Amino acid sequence: MGTKNILWGILVVVIIGTVLLSGCIEEKPRENITQISAIKKFSSVEEFKNYLEETKTAQGYYNYGLLSNAITAQTPPLPFDERLATEFTATKTSGSGTSFERVSETNVQVKGIDEPDIVKTDGKKIYFSPEIMWTYSSRKVAPPYYKEPKINIINAFPPTDLAMDGEINNTGSLLLTNDVLVIFSYQNIEGYDVSDPKSPVKKWNIKLNESTSIVTSRLYNGKIYLVLRNYIDEYNPCPIKPLTIGENPLVIECKEIYHPVSPVPIDITFSAIILNPISGEIKNKISFTGSYSQSIVYMSENAIYITYYYQESVFRFVSKFFREECSDLLSKGILEKIEKLDGYDISEQAKLMELQTIFEKYYRTLTNDERLKLGNEMNNRRSKYYNKEKRNLEKSGIVKIGLEKFEVTATGSVPGFPLNQFALDEYEENLRIATTFGERFGGRGFGTGGRESANDVYVLDKNLKIIGAIKDLGMQERIYSARFIGDSGYLVTFRETDPFYVLDLSNPKKPELKGELKIPGYSSYLHPITEDKILGIGKENWQVKISLFDVSQVENPKESDKYLLDESWSDILNTHHAFLLDTKHDVFFLPGSKGGYVFSYKDDKLKLIKAVSEISARRAIYINDYLYIIGDDKIVVLNENDWEKINEMKF
């Protein structure tokens, strides 16, 4: 490579390549981190517009939001077996006079806060919301035709009386409470009285406005916590009207909308709403600016935690690198020009282009020997500088909203970004969060030219101040799954192998990495089976992989057993709702593209005890000792005592 290519290769990678590859420009001084994590309300529409102008230069790159794809729940610490419970137990009587004693619930992060899913049951009926349905004729020349999906209400118990009871001409994610089925569809939220399943009655309807979409919802203590998003109209950003109840629109004024104090690129206003599922009445609301992606919402019994992602200014980072690390390589005149450029009131892109011009002129003044030396020196120093500064380059701000008054009670920030809802967990008033950094900002530019990612786990107190951390887990890898259980944490990172980490979080001020296990493949979902057994579901060599981890010796975790399924995909890799655990029979269920599978984990061995073919399996539930496998076009019922099929019903 010629000397010119060496120098310009560095400049392009460090200055311009990083912008394009990591996708970020953001005008926020790292020196003012506390202001970045702080939020306040707009005072007027003019202030909102001015804020948009300040952040405009970062639009078109990575987004940064206060709220996004998932909301999850965690209750206070309970005995281990209670926290694992995914069923409710009672003695109830069905219409036929037959009683049931135990019924599974949707697999959620922690017992106590329900999550919407395509299947719900109360032990008597199954409510199933299928997705797109294609019906095939027995005649080979007949093409498939589309059948409008409907919510099926199935008489489920006793299983010998399995039959279709009713239908609702709608489809979407479901929540069920007190004989009210709440349906979250594309442009509507509806509540149906299903006390008479043969004739469900619509009780209320909420219409979402054209620019409104549902982010997520949760059911907790008889209330629905709903999160919506609206794209920001830069000419008329507020007030916003996300939905209409009857003829009455919900109006959110400018003075009700929170935003980060320091300018953060935004394109969305999010609204968190408390909804009465019986009446459809809105009880409370709170709104935030943010962006379409890169955010997580987590809910405990006391608070909602909202994360939003932001990055350091690329120009600020590069100019500081030149001034602090390369002052002996550059002329005094160049350094003065860089410092002067830093003070210009122009966009980040303009500063970067101007910096390129400055170096182009400077380059022409150098001899070939000087160019060669400069290129090599800068290449080595930028790698060291990145490693020193990497945790300041990308962060997640965290906002804590108390449920009692539905107001902000604390703010904070941590390096990196969380993967999903399982990367956050509240325990004994502390928040634990697992993050990845280096994948997006400079990992392919500021470092050695390869990936520079790493993973941390932070413990924050009730005021969201960092009190403990475990750093640099899985160097050059990223988090694929996380699970926090009491005083322990479990983490899987992946690039080529699957490091499974066991964390001791009993001392929140001094969390420790206790054990590590490296095995092929990866686990994208972790589920506690017993106090010292963790199930991992992921992939290895393009097959669905099931791993049973023994963590009884925290310093020496083991893979007790593994099973490679003849499947390339399972819905569990996409949603934890597809997983079902039945501790009474020591079994779990997972769906595949070829059928449904029931595994035993008894005696620390994974054994496939039942495979059900010819069903596009989506979910499974149990009522008493009967397992109902629910597919797109039929239900199959198995007796869990001998695993024989006792009934089947096609839709």
C-alpha cells in the first residue's frame, strides 16, 4: 500500500468510515453525561421545534429512543419455585361439571405481570388468534387461497368435549382478565365480554390514529399498561392525538411530553398509558420523545424503566484524539485549526468534511517519509485510544417512572445497549442490566480494523447510580441471551463459540464472574428449570439446539446434556411465549416447523418423549394432565401420563 493510501485509509476509517459504518453523528458533549441522562418536559411547541432543529444533523443515522419494542415485568424476590411458576392452581368447574386444578399461563419473564400473546386460556376455553391462513384444496390444480383469520374460541375442558364454541372477527395479540378478552390489532384495541363464548359482545373500542402504532402492553393488578408511538411531524410536533375513544380523541399537550435535556436525534413520540381493561377508560398517561428503535421498556411492581440509546459525537471523539494523542505528530497550525473548527456553529457532517479538507492540504506539505511515519503512528495510537475511551462512545440513558404517581423518579446511564427485556432486572431495589458496546460505534473503524465489541453487567441503585459492574465479558462477541435469577445472573455471548457465564450478584457493589463454559453454537433463550439447572435454546450448525446447564458449582458450570433437533427454526428463537414448562411432569414443549416436541429433563437428561407431526405448531398449554398443542389449523390433545393422543380438532 502506498504512503498516500496509508494516510488516507486511516482518515477515511477514523473520520468518515466510522460515520457510515457505525451510523451515528450526535451533537452531545461527553463531558456532560449527567445532562444526557436527564430529561424534562417541553414548555411549548416552539421549544419542541427548536429541539428538533438542534438534532436534525443526526437524522438519517442510527436512531435513539426512550421507548421501544418490549415491556416486561419482574416481581419482588420469591422462593425459587414460586418465581418459576407459570400456572395458576384452583378447583373450578366447567360447564359440564368437570373440575380442573391447574392451568398453564403464558410464559412471561416473571410471574405476576401478563404479556400479550396469540393464545390465552382460563382453563375452560382456549382463545387463539391465528395469523395469515392459506387454505389448500385437495385438487392439485387448485391454488391456495387466503382465508381471513378470526379469533377462535374453543371449548377446551374436558378434552373429550373439544369443540369450537365461537369466533370473533378480528385478530391480534391477546390479554384475558375477568371474562374480558382484549385484542390488540393493527389500528384498534377492543375489549370483548366473553362470559358467553358463543356470543362474545364488544364492550369498548379504541381506534388508533393513522400515525400511531402499538409498541407493547402488559396486564398487571387489573390494569393494562400500554405503550404507543407516533412519528413526529416536524412542522406540528405537538399536541399529539394518538388514539380516539368513541368520538373523543386523547390529546397530549406539548407541556406533557418529556425529552432528554441534551439534544438527541428523535423521530417518535412515545406514550405510556394506563388502561382499564373492563371499561376501556384511560386512567393516566405519560409521553416521551425518542426513536423507532434501540430502546427497551422494563416494568417491576413499583416502576417502569425506559432505556434510550445515544452515541458520542464522532467529530468530538476524532478531534480529541488528534489533540491529545497526536500533538507530537501534527503541526501547531493544524492543531489550532482543529480546535477552532470545534467551536464553529455548524453541523457534525460539515465539521467532518472540513476536517478532511484540512488534512488534505496538510498531506500535500509532507514528504513521502513523513507520510509513511504519520500513517503508521496514527494507526497504532487510534487503537489504544479507542480501548481507553470505548465506554464513553455509546451509552444507554435510563429513565425510571414510579407507578404510584406515574412520574419520573430517577435517571441514569450505562455504557452500551441492552439486548432485550431479559437484559434488565430489578432485585431488592437495585437494577441489573447487561449491555453490549463496540458493535456500532467504531468497532470496525476506531479499533484495530476488526470487531472491538465487549459486554458488561452493571448494578444500579434505586436512584440509578452505578454501584457495581462486571466488565469485558465475551471480548469481540455480543450478548445473545441473559437471565437474572435472585442473586445470580446468566449470560451467553457468541461469535464462534457459546461462552455461558455464571455471575454472582449477591453483593451488588462487588458483582463477580464465577464460572464460564465454552461450547459450540449459541443459546438465544435461557430458562430456569430448577434452582441449579438452566435450559438454553438456540442453534448449532443451522439446527435448533437444546442445552441443559448444571450451575450447582458456580465456578464450574457444565453442559449436562444437549439435543440437536432436526429443525432449522423454532418460534422460541423469536419469542419466549412459545416455550412451555410443566414441572409436575418434568417436561417442556417447543414448536418447530415440522411439528411440536415434548422433552423430558428428568435425571439431567434431555429425552424426546413425544413428537407430533403434521401440525404447524405455535403454542402449547396444559389443563390438569392434558397437553394441548395448538397449531395454525388444528389442536392436538395429549394425555401427559402416557403421551397418547386423546383428541384432535381442526379449525
